[in-house]
Amino acid sequence: MQCIKPDPMLKFNPDTFITLRRQYNYDKPGEMDSAIDVLENWIKKQEHFTKKEYSRDYLERSIILVKGSVERAKRQIDKICTMRTLLPKYFEFNFAEFEEYKDKFALVLLPKLTDDNYRILLAKFFCPSNELNSTLYFVYFKFGVMLWEYLKNHDYCDGIIFVADYSGQNILQAVSALNMVELHQLVSIGLQGFQLRVKNVLILSESNSVNVLVAVMKQLFPKKIADRISVHKTAETLQEVIPKEILPSDFGGHESSVAKIRDDWLQLCKKEENVKYFNEITKARTNEALRQSGKFNEQHLGTPGSFRSLNVD
């Protein structure tokens, strides 16, 4: 990869590529190629992997997203392949289902990066709180996993900032509709499987019950991330953290509305080349009969239900 290829949805800062390579000590000629060679050769030797061919661009992004560590990139690829095996239901992307529920929620990656090269992941519900249920949340979770698969293959960023817009929602109803086991599994997929590095978690809500949601999130995330959760009562205070140039028009920003960005994402992901990619990458799993059992127990036992021991940057 000599530069970042243009993307229909994701925009980059002029210096993103150079800055992140330099930040993780890959700015000298040949250094990234050597790291990719090591990762590529290691993947080919893993008998339990069902997929052993990845593009070099994909592998470079894998290295950058884990702060430049080839060893962490190895663990990340092993982990996400294992999760696709243990939790396959999250990786079955049903576009008819997404279309059916799309007017009730939005989960989007915003087009522009922050100045320090973080991508905004924004979540918002459009339906009343009493319409939220476990089925809707599960469709919403799967849409998020699809976006993370796209991010892994196309984005070049230093991590994400998560914005959860619960303005106008009854927090107690919204929380009570959650399936907590599935929510734990989703967060585990994001933090362990994709190794998403979360800089901040920003909740937008004017509700006096927002502390209930904060308490739930603090149980979900490792302490390092939990300490970065903040509540904003208005879009104006959110703008103090995220520039208007990045935010959707719903939040007083300069970008398209959240609904328009959501529709654009859905149409992009439905394109033939992306559907083909999703079908291929979701088959990148593990054959656990071929894995050394000791290593499986050490690295993956408890994946579906517990992730409190994670060290996430």
C-alpha cells in the first residue's frame, strides 16, 4: 500500500497515511512490507485457519489498528476467526432484514476523521422507546458487525469515538429491552475480535435516568474505556468534543443527516463487490479440531460471556 485508496463513504485527512505509519514506526521504506510478510507467513502456517489468503492492504490495516504490533495483529486475526466460529449468528448479514428495520435505527461510521485520525461510530434510534425490543437490537448489532468488517477492509484510522444518541428516549425502557447476553457478546466481538480502540464514549441524553445507561456501559467496558464515558445533554456540548464539520446536520453539523448517511451505508454494503467480500470474510473461521487445545483454552475459553480481562487501548 503506497497510499490510501479513495472510498465511497470514508474520507481521510491529507496526512492520515503518513502520520499513522510514522506514529507506529513504519515510515521508513520497506518496514511495513517486512511486517506484512511476517504476518502473512504466520497466517499460512496456522492449520486451524479456514482462510489463509488476505490482501496486503487488509494486513496493513490489521497492523495499524493494533498500534503497529505484528504480534497483536496475529492475536486479533485469530480472535475474530474464532468468534466467527463460536458466534456465527452475528456474521449473517441479512439485507432484507436491514431494510425492514432501517427506519427504526441508525448505526453509522461518519465520513470524516477527526484531526487526530479517529473515526466516529454514531448510534441513534428513531422509533419510540416502547418499540425497542430484543429483535430490533439484534438486527442493530448485526449491522454494526457488518460495518466493522467494512472498516477492517477499507478504513485507515487510529480507532473510534462512539457516540450513542438517546435523546428523546425513555432510558429505562431502552435498557430493559436489551438482551444483556447478546450485548456482552457484541462488545466482545468489537473489543476482542476487531480490537476496536475506543478513545471516548459519548452519550447524548437529557434524561435524569441516563445514569442507568452509564452504569450498564461501565459494566460492559474495561475500566480504561469506562472512565472515558461522558454524558452530553445537548448537541451543543457534543460540538465541543466533535467539530461541526464532522457531525451530521441532526447535531448541528455540516454533514448529511444521520438517516441519509445510514441509507448511503446500506446501499454501499449491498453492492455486489461488498456482498462478495462479506460472504468471503465471514467464512474466515477456525477448525478447532486442528488447533492445539491448550492454546485454545488459554486464549479463547469464555469468549462468548466474559471480557473483563481485556487490555484495550
